Amino acid sequence: MIEITKKQAKYLRDHGVKEGITRTMKQKSKRGKRILVAEEPYILALLRDYAESETIVETYGIVD
């Protein structure tokens, strides 16, 4: 099982993954939600596709 983000979980569900995604929560504080996914080859391939499709924009402050 590996930990993934909420956006990655949504991507997997949108692409047909119905089983293998689990969300845990600490009962005492109701915080600390973690989303775990099984390490299946087709799920890992979808996560690779998600990483390639994601654009990263870096912004820097203007120095005068």
C-alpha cells in the first residue's frame, strides 16, 4: 500500500479504479485522513500517467 493525494485518488476513480483505494482516519481527532492504494501494476501505470499529465508552475518574486 502506498499513500496518495486526494487529486490522485480522484484521477484513479475517474479512470475506472473501483477497488484498492482506502481512506483512513484517526478517530480521536477526526483529522489525519490518509488515502492508501494497492500496489497493482495497472494502478501504478495510471499514477505514472497522472504525474506526466500534471503541470508544475514555479513562480518567483520580482527583485528590484
